[in-house]
Amino acid sequence: MTPNPTPRRPSAPGPHVHHPLFARFYARVSVSADAHGGLGALRAELLSGLTGRVVEIGAGNGLNFAHYPAGVTEVVAVEPEPHLRRLAEEAAHRAPVPVTVLPGTAEALPVDTGSFDAAVASLVLCTVRNVPQTLSELRRVLRPEGELRFFEHGAADSPALARLQRALDRTVWPLLFGGCHTSRAPLSAITSAGFTLLSHRSFNLPEQGPRLPSSPCVLGTARR
């Protein structure tokens, strides 16, 4: 039986998130990318060694759930998009650790202050409406010395690709991909929010072939 999380009532309700077409597209493409594009191995790397209570923001269709290690006692996963949340609830039943899926946004997490040992942000900082507020919420809900595990795509180091990213972010990319922005800088946002970087590595996804606007990625750990 999945334990009930201790809820916290946000001071203000988060904005409604509804991307029905993108949610269905993402649900299909993400499963294929996990199986054949190497994303499954990256999820396992992201979550390796976690213990205790974990909060995951923007859980999507719950593809991380299968990779949580046995040392995790509970995952509270927050997902605002209704279709993806229903899929995440189904994935929670198959997870090797207890998982509870809650509605809500990353900017107003419906959980108590200082109640988690670790937080997970996986391909979500590109889509949240307010990155500093999201990271502030993650700091709030983590206990002192709690870990933030992150796997994000962001701004390219190539001037040409960076220019393309900024142009796409001002025009069609967020409209086509559920509010995603390609030119955000997750590492600088995390450190600006008061987290201490412990380790990280940068890479392109996919590793072979042409670089896409969403190719530059970073995976790592920070501490509250």
C-alpha cells in the first residue's frame, strides 16, 4: 500500500496546465526514446544511490519510476498535465518503490517544508513558467543538506546553435512542445537559487548525428 504524503496547501494555486496534443505526442515518443534512444540509462544514472523520501517535479508519464533504487522509501511525484498524470498514476502501480502522484505545479508544490531527502528535476526546468520560483520551492521542501538530482537540456555552447535556440524560443518551439524553451541555462539557475553543485556532466543527446536545438544536456547533483 502506498503511504499518503503529508500535503501542504500552497499560498496561491498554481496556473492550470493543459497540453492535450503535446501530452499524447510526448507519451508515445518518450517511451520509444527510453527503449531505443538511451534515455532509460540516463534516468537510471540520474537516480542511482538515492535514499529516503523523494519529491519529483514534472513527472510526466512516470518513466523515472521504474529506475528508483530500493533505498528510496517514498516518491511523491507532482504532475500538472491531466493526461500525463493519469499515465504516471498507472506507472506508479508498477514501480519498485512506493509512489504517490499529485496534481500541482513546480512553482507551488503541495507538500510540507523540509520533508524530503532528495528532489528530482528531469527534463522539466525547460517548461516551467518560473524557473527561480520552482527552484525556490525545491529548496523549501528539501531538508538541510538534501540533494537535487537534475537532468536537463539547455543553452548551447555553439554561438550559431544558441542563436537558433533563442529564435525558436521566441516563436514556434514553446507552442509546439508544451511550453518547452531550449535556451535556458539550468546550471546557472540552480546555483543562483542557492544550491551547491556537487557533480555534473554535459553531453549531447543524441550523441551521434546533427545537434538539435534540444541536444545540449547536463546531468548532475546539487546540495541544498
